Amino acid sequence: MEARALIRGIPMSPRKMRVVANLVRGQQVEAAVGMLDLMPKRAARLISKAVKSAASNAEEKSGGDVSVEDLRIAIITVDGGTIAKRWMPRSMGRANRINHRTSHLTVVVSDE
């Protein structure tokens, strides 16, 4: 049984989020949440929330047949979202573009 959680439009660069996502890929849900709760990165809090949501979705979808101890993070992907483009004035009448990147996070948990 598979269940997923999707968070879109996270105001953080995908490159920063992938560092944390790569650490928990393939782990048991309880071990991953325990590790994420102790991690000082801002992305860890968001990924932990998504993993808990996916685990809860799996329990609800199975009707209580699946427990959290049996679940493993099967797939976790961080994709780029929309980019808000801003301009910063520079000297001699020039301007540099500032990109504010966003991310889309997908977590799939499975009991297999």
C-alpha cells in the first residue's frame, strides 16, 4: 500500500531542500522523523511534516491495517517551483536580477 503527501510552493530553494531529503530517502518513517526533528536545518521541519502527513494518509487509506512501524519512505522528490524575479539597483544605472526560488515536495511512503 502506498500513500503520498504533496506540498507545493515552499518558499525555499530546491537545492537547500535536497540536502535534507537525500538523508532520509529509503528510511523507516519513525527513524526519519526522529532524525529530522533533531536536525537544525529549516527544510527538516517541512520535510518532517510531509512525512508525517504521508504516514497518516497511509493509515487512513488502509483503514487501520497498516501501522507506522511498517512504513518506509519509498520516494521523496524535491522539484523546482515558480521563481519570483526581482531587480536590485546597482551602480552606474545597472540592475541585477534576484531570483526567489520555490520548491514542490513529494513524499511517498510504502509498507513494502
